[in-house]
Amino acid sequence: MANIPELFGSFVFNDTEMQARLPKEVYEALKHTIDDGEALDLNVANEVAAAMKDWAVEHGATHYTHWFQPMTGITAEKHDSFIVPTADGKVLMEFSGKELIKGEPDASSFPSGGLRSTFEARGYTSWDPTSYAFIKDGSLCIPTAFYSYSGEVLDKKTPLLRSMKVISHQAGRILKLFGEDLDATVTTTVGAEQEYFLIDKDIYEKRPDLIFTGRTLFGCKPPKGQELEDHYFGAIKTRVSAYMKELDEELWKLGVLAKTKHNEAAPSQHELAPIFATTNIATDHNQLTMEVMKKVAERHNLVCLLHEKPFLGVNGSGKHNNWSISTNTGVNLLNPGKYPENNLRFLLFLAAVIKAVDEHQDLLRISAASAGNDHRLGASEAPPAIMSVFLGDELTAILEAIETDTPYQKIKKEKMDGGVDVLPQFRKDTTDRNRTSPFAFTGNKFEFRMLGSAFSISCSNIILNTIVADVLCDFADRLENSSDFENDVMTIIKETVTKHKRIIFNGNNYSDEWVEEAKERGLLNLKTTPEALPHYISEENIALFGKHKIYSRSEMESRLEVLLESYSKVINIEALTMLEMVRKEILPACSRFASDLCVAIQNKAATVGAGAYEMELAKKVTVLTDELYHTIHRLDENLQGVKQLTDGAEIAQYYCDHVLSVMNEARLVADQLEEVTDKTYWPYPSYGDLLFSV
């Protein structure tokens, strides 16, 4: 049994290691850089690099890499060894401050959205000292930002750090007005719950669609799915439990605060949830978590699927982004306290979030937009593509009282009594949880539930930080000139609730009635990624990000191009995979089955008479096979049609309307064929094999 306190962070060059290995003055200078944003002196960097290298070599590392997060949504790394040649033909292990601070990767092959030409290859990685270095696979990994030779941002970390700086400043202005500690800094914190599927690797390798696209393009519903609701929080199977145990230990070594594990709703679906961390570190840790999940699965002859909808007909996988605002002194600014109706500071920050979400529904929807997540959003497993805020009965009643200038009637906390004497009694919460809400207040944080499981959480948190900071900026501008502070705070809260209450909804977000009601309220319903993405570069949004120096206009336009191109490429790969599977295996298999049925019919006719079963089945298989053939031919033709288009938004919309729609038709026919085709003929493992084999 591992000693968890000793194991935790053992592969991380954390604060304990820095204190132990760095001279006091160097350590203090580094801490000032981390905590206060002071520039890092090269002499300090040299000392840090030497200590970091010694520690890494002691732990078996031979290389170092600047670990960064390009616009692919995953991480990137280029490894260099520590070796330096000596005059006598041997080598030393060295690592300089210059190598720590700056790297020079080839930027030409990463998505840039037109910011860089292929021949403009130079890019830079720059050490992020706020995120600890760590050892992975024998290399010292140094978290870094990534930008082009001409200074454009090419990654997801740089704008995230910028957004954290902005919200810290604007929240600090508000705290100053409330007379709070002026030395306190403010940061956003995040806990990213990660859902995933585990399937047997041997079966996975027989499914080209899973290998190439991460989801099944075909597969009829098995006799049993999740309808008995027996998997959710159920006893964890032995093989999965062994995987989860090793996953926890590997993540703990890397300083990831893996806390909760359980079975999710669908067969073979599970979840891991961490303890909160500052947003930058939480983002790094979630990227690491997804990578480690896949690597550990291989050691157990499993495959970890992070696609948002790998299986039709059962729940897909999301990623719940639990977001809050705190000071470095441990004060959660979204904690309502015992008497939230009297907590002006909390109510002002709450009002800021409500206003931000209502005014920027499009940006939050875009932060959860992808080809994979479009299959999940709107099903009875995830929120629809409509933004709304759940506050619960207590906070809703408080805000209604403020809006109408009426006394708030405090909701009395009832005791929970199980009716059994030995069971302890306790007071229940004044607010239930709403698992259908895309943006739900859950006690002292907001849970943004629209993200897909494969997403980097950076984009959503860049947007959350920026839009809330913008509202706080507006509030601070008004209040800094106030002559009656408390009265003006209440006025702002009242105005905000009156103007933006349409975004507050405590009911069932999965219902058809809510879709109609949301339309009447004037809320956006951007159902698909191609429909949502063009909103990204509205003049209002460009002005917002420009005002706070998060993105320039060209950087936003480039990101839109990357997102549109990614959507189109994903659908194109799926369509090509579908064509290959149907033409090379499904159609030939069904043709053989129909031919063998015809032989059986002839044999029976020669002896006992025509067989009704064989005749009916042969007819059905033949009709469906022909229908699939014609549908696939139409899919191929539509794929050729995209070559006539040049505009990224037009191409993405074409894929949605003319390629994905025909793919859905082909799947419907193929799944009917699977239902009636002899299992010995069908070329691929079934849903039953995939979902119930672990």
C-alpha cells in the first residue's frame, strides 16, 4: 500500500523541493515572480534551472521538454537531453536558465488560423513559473506558454493567464471598496470533473470507427443499455477498480488532486473528480489527467474513450467545470454565508456572474462547441444548447425580494429525518441540485456542465474570467464614485436582476417546454457548432477581448478559423471512415449473407419446399443492402461537393447539412442490417461486446 502523503507530488518540483534546494534569496525572488508577477532575473533562472535539473536527474530523468498547449486542444512537447559534450569525448548533464526560460519549437505545423505561413516556422515557448514542473516518462516537463515569432498567441495558456490577471484586478477593485485587505490577491479556482468510457482493447482494435474517430459510426442498440439505472454509482468491477487505483497513484505522483471516482450512468462509463485548484494549474492538471487516463488504460489492456458521444443510445461524456472566485487568504467570494440576504459583497459578485452569462450566452455556448459535443448537447443527458443559470429557491427568492423592494421571508432549514432512530438527523440544504442546468450555483461555486469530455477547459475559463471581469469593471467604475456605497450597491444588484432575470431558470432544462419558454424569453439556442461559431467574432466580442487585452482582432479571427476547420476535418474523417467500413466490409458481408440465404432457399425448395423465414429475411437484407449502397453513394457525392467551397464557415455548415445528415441516414440503415444479419457474418463487434466486456 502506497504511503499517499509521501507519494503525492513526488514527481513534481514543488514548493517543498524549491525551498530545500534553492538558496533563500533565490527562492524568495522566485516566489515574488510567482505571487506578484515580478520579472525573473536570469541569475535566478540559472539557479532554479540547476536545482531543477539535479532533482530531475535524481528521479531518473534524462531529458527536458517545454510542455505547452497549442490550439489543437491537446498538449505538445519536444524533448532535449541534458547532455553537453566535454573536450575528452564525454558528457556532462547541464541545464541553463536560458533553456529553462525560453524554447524555440517549430511553429509551422501547429494550427494558427492564418496567423503564420508554413514557411514562417519560428515560434517560442516561455516558462510559466506559476505551474510546477514535473517528471513524465523520463523527461522534466516545464509548463510553458507558446507564441509566434511576431508575438501572436498560438496557445491556450497565455490568454488564460491574461484572463486570470484581468479578473484579479477587477475583483480587487471591488474588494477595496468593501474595505477588504488590500494585500490580498484574487484568483479563480476550478475543479474539472472528467467523464470517460473504458472498453476492452482487443475489441476496440476490431472497430475502425473507434480507432479513427473516437466514436462508433455504426452499432444497433443492445438488449440492455442503461435503462435499469444499475450502473450509476454501482459497485466498481475488479478490472476497472485496478485501473482506477493505478490512475489515482499516477496522478498523485504528478500532484493532481484526484479525489472522487465512481461509475457513471452508461455501461462502461466512469468519472474522476479532483479537488479545486487555481484555474491555470487546474487546466494543466486536466490535460495531464486525460493523457494519463489513456496511458494507464493501455497497461490494463483497456482503451479510455474521451469522445463526447462514443455510443449512440446511451449517455455521452461531459466535463463539469466547477468555477469560483477566491482570495489568496482563503476567502471564497461566491460563498453566500449564513445570511446571504445581508451579504452585500456576495450578492454583488453573484449579480456580476448573472449579468455576464446573460450578456455573453454566445461565447459560453461557443466554448462548448465541437463536432463531438453536438451529438451530446440537447439529449436527455446534458443541457440543451441554451444557456441558463440555476440559483435554487433561496437565492432566487432573495433576488426577487430585492427586485420588488419587499422583505425577504427566510426559508427555514428543515431537518432530515429518516424515520429510524439510529440514523442521525441533519438540516437539509435550502436549495436542491439541478443536474439539468448548464450553469448551476452549487453552494459556493458555479458548475458549467456544457463542456465535452475531450475539451481543454482553458477556453471556457478564459471566457468566464473575461466576461465576469468586464462586469466587475463596470460595477467598480460606478461604485468608485459613489457617495452612498451600500445604497448604490443595492441599486446595481436590483438593476441587474431586473434586466437579466430571463437567464435564471430553476426548472427542467431537458424538457421541450423549456425550449419554447427560452425562445419567448429571447435566449439564444445555437443548436450546432457551425451555427454558433460565427458569433465569436461579432464586433461586441472583439471589443470585449480587446478591451481587456486577452486577444487581438487577428487572434480572435484565427481562433474562429481553427475551430471551423477542426469541425470540418472531424466530419470529413468520419465520413471517409464510414465509406470505407461500408464498402469494404459491411456491404460485402451482407451480400454474402443474402447469397447464402438464397442457396438455403433453393436447397429447401428441392426437399421440403420454400422456407418462409429464409425468403423473408433474404428480401429484407437485400432491400436494406441496396438502400445502404445508394445512401453511401450519395454521401460520397456530397463529399465531393465540398471541394467547390472556400469560406470556412460555409464549409462547416455544408458538412453539417449535407454530409453529417447523410451519415445519419446511412447509420440508420446499417444498424437495421446489423439487427437482422447473422452474427457470424457481421464484420464488427456489437454494442453488447463493447459495453459489457470489461
